[in-house]
Amino acid sequence: MRKLALMLSASALVLPAAGQEKPVGLKDAPGLDQVERNCSGCHGLDYIVMNSPFPNAAMWDAEVTKMIRAFGAPIGDDDAKAVGDYLKKNYGSP
């Protein structure tokens, strides 16, 4: 009974904090659908905007490759290209 009371107390503290989170709004541009579909299955989309303040094209290419090869993200070649292009164009620096 004591464990149940502790679990309920803990959830009472966590749930209001989770409710205050605002959804991440990524830039509306070609490739956004592929990003939302492929990236949000494993991590929050806030990862994109928090990753680095000024990521360049090489960094985004490396990130997409890492997600596929190192973490096993099931992203096909066409979607990987669309995701990379979207990230470089909208969240990258020259």
C-alpha cells in the first residue's frame, strides 16, 4: 500500500510538469513530413532545434547517417535524402 501511495504521489508531481511542455514547431518546408514520420519515432523533434546552434551541412549528413547506421533507424534512401535536405536547408549554416 505504501508503494502505491508513493507512486501516486510521484505521478502527481510529474504529470503537471509534462502538461506544460509545448510541442515543437518545426519550419514548414519540403521534407517536414519525412522528418516528422522518421525522426519522431525514436526521439523528440526538439532534438533538431537543440542539437547545435549552427550545424553545417556536413554535421547534418553525419547525424542522419549515424541515426541509420549506428542506431538502426529504419529510413529508406529517399526519405534519408529528404530528411538531410530539410535539416540542411532549414536548420543549417553554410
